Amino acid sequence: MIKTPYLLFLGDAPDMLAAKVAIGIRDWRPENAVGQLCLPGCGADLGLRELTLAGAKAAGAKTLVIGVANRGGVISAKWKEVLIAALAMGYDLASGLHNLLRNEADLVAAAHEYGRTLHDVRIPSVEYPIANGEKRSGKRCLPVGTDCSVGKMYTAMAMEREMTERGMKATFRATGQTGILITGDGVPLDAVIADFMAGSIEFLTPDNDDDHWDLIEGQGSLFHVSYSGVTLALVHGGQPDALILCHEPTRTHMRGLPGYQLPTLERLRDTALPLAQVANPECRVVGISINTQHMNEADARAYLAEVSQRMDLPATDPYRFGASVLVDALEAI
């Protein structure tokens, strides 16, 4: 188990999008985040206390979490001095990057010398099966997005919280490094060998009570040429009964792809639903989740009302305004 609480290391993250791992921990497990540590030039700020390694240690931090999900998942050489100093001071390290802590000889040597643990949460711990497509008991909901980092995880977690408060049976199923660091369990889907990705999601969402909902963390986008494969594995392996369409309306292009524009919500609906119905013919689109963090409240509410009327579906920002209308839609199934 990864020891808590955490010091969230932002390194030289260029912007807040790159710090989404740390942001997720701050928002969903604030009791586990004693502060943040940035390098010069960092473009992200979580609004937490800026602490030194020594200051965070005095505040009780036990693990330094690399809270950055940069493109390609590389452990920067600029970070090494801080990471090794943290090990020497008694921290464990945790990372969800593709470039593994355990593959960095200097970090491995320092961890051995100081008796510390390196946690690579992006390493699968199970030999997953190939998907068989057999129908499973229980119910499943999957958020799908027009782009990466539009709020799919937040949608699922907000829905789980609302459902738990209502006394409904619901479980958030983490499929990425942030979700795993928040909940302590899940499938690091983008590190699973391609042939086994859909099978890993079948494994993650097994047979359950007929009135139990799995809220599956979404990944990537069917329209993102870099990451569409991981999304389709969720769509088929998850066999969702319900899809939530997720969108961030202020984006000018796909994340990391300036030459690609975001699809409309209508196009997302018309693409994702037929693919989902391959594995579950009864799947339906039940609601819309809009990430309005870059909009003022009046504009956000007006946009939600317009989208809801246009699409004839309930629409909300579940983190900002609550997930009740989305949960209502699930209860109606």
C-alpha cells in the first residue's frame, strides 16, 4: 500500500492540464495532500501550501507523488535531484508515468540505500484475460469524451458520491494512474498489452448485484488519434448500459493536436453509441457532463441549458453543480 499523506510534486509542469494527477488527489482526497512542491518555471498551482521536502516531512508527508501526467510520461532529468533528496529524507516515491521509477538506476540505488519504496502504479499486477464479450450481471456506466482531460473521471466520481449518498449500490472503477492513486485500486489500462485491454475491463467490472452500478473511469477519446484505442477497449470491455457524454466547450483544438478540432456532442453520441451497442445492444446515452471550469457561472448555466434542450438529455457540470440529474437518469433505466 502507498503510505499517506502525500507531498504532491509538480516539477516543471507547463500548465494545469499537465498536473491532472495532483489535481485529482487534491479534489477527491484532500486529506491526503499536505502540500505541493514546484520547480522554477512551473506553470501549475494547486492552491496548496508550497512546501520544501523538509517542511512537508514535518507536516507528516510520507510519500512524494509525481503529480504530473506529461505527454509521453517521461521522468525529467531536472527532477532527479529532488527525487533522490526525498528518498534520502525518508520519503517513498509514487508515480503513474510511463517511464518507470524502477527503470531509473539512480533512483533504484537511492531507494535501496535509504530503505525506501518505489511505487509504479502504471504496472499491471494481474495477468488479464482476453475479452470474451459474455454478458455480466449488474449495471455499468461509462463517461466518453470529445477529447482527453475533459472531466470523465470527475464525472464518474461525482456520480458515485451522489449514488452513495442516496443509498444506491455504486463503485468507482479506476482505469488510470490518478484514479488508482485516489482509490488505491484499479487497472492501469494504458499500460496493458493491447490484446488484453478489453479483457482487463471485464476483469475490473465482474458480475454483481442486479441493482449495482459500476462507474467506469473513462480514458482518451474515440476522436483522439493518439489515444482512441484505449477508449474503445473501455467501450467494449465495459459493456456499458449507459453512456455519459463529456465535453469542455472552451477548447480550441484536441489536447496536444493543434491540427484537430473537437467533434460535436452529436457526433460523439452518434459514434460512441453504435460501438457500445456492439457489446451491449441495450446501451443508451443518458446524459451530458460539461466541464465549465473556464466559464463564469451565468455562462455555464446558459450553456448547460442550451445543450440540454438541443440534445434532449440532462446536462450538468457534476463537480460544480452536482451529479443529481445524471444519477436520476440512471435510476430511470
